[in-house]
Amino acid sequence: MPAHEEIKRPSKDEQKTAMESYDPLKSVVEQIRSDSPEIEIAETGEKIKIPLSALKFLTKIVEEISKGNPVSILPIAAEMTTQAAADYLGCSRPHLVKLLEDGEIPYTKVGKHRRVKLEDVVEYKKQMKANQKAALIEMMHADEDLGLYDS
């Protein structure tokens, strides 16, 4: 089962625990100076070395859970099917294939199947959002120039 189909909202208890844990966790992580700090799991007494970058990421995960947001982790170099990429972008698969064929998003072929990297799809979505924002601002300025807004 693909990771995105396993995503569940945190329970109220999980959200409450995350809300109580976020500030102390963030504070402790900000004080760490080692690249590989050792943490201790109080329940088992086991000590584990963990990359600081992983602890910082854990802090972001706990923050999202405290807000009640579901969280999923995908490797940035993960390849997606055209359907999964279309779902992520909120468009049809045929439209996505047209974007691929037009060179808007890079892709590779595995046999007859196209595959796209998650990072390329995310970058395309970011660029589209930036273009939409610029177009809206331009429309707003045009409306202001025509006096369509009240003073």
C-alpha cells in the first residue's frame, strides 16, 4: 500500500500529547550543539545516537501533530506514477501526461510507464503557485488603475 494511503489524522490523545511536548522538545533541540546527540528513552533506559537533523525534523512532525494535521514522510527522490503526481497536483492524469510531454516536468520511462520525481512535481507546483499569485496581483493592479476599487 502506498504511503499516502496510510495517512491518518492524529487522535485527540496524540494531538494533546504533541501539544504538551512540542515546546519542551523544541527548546531542548535548540540547545543541542553535537551533530549526533545521544538521547535516552526513559521508558526503556536505552540510549541512542541520532542525527541532529533527524531531531529537528521530529520537532516539525510533533508540531504538525499538535495542530491535528496528518503527517507522512516520503523520500524527496521518490518516484511517482503519473496518477499519483496528478493527484498531488489536483489535475487529471491526461493533463499531467501533456505537461510531461511538453517538457514542463521532467520524467523517465520504465518500460511503457512514465515516472516523475516527487521533488520535480513539488517544484512545478511551487512555480505554478508563484505564477498564479503574480497573475492575481497584476489583475488587482489593473482593477485599481481602472478605478474598480472604492477608496
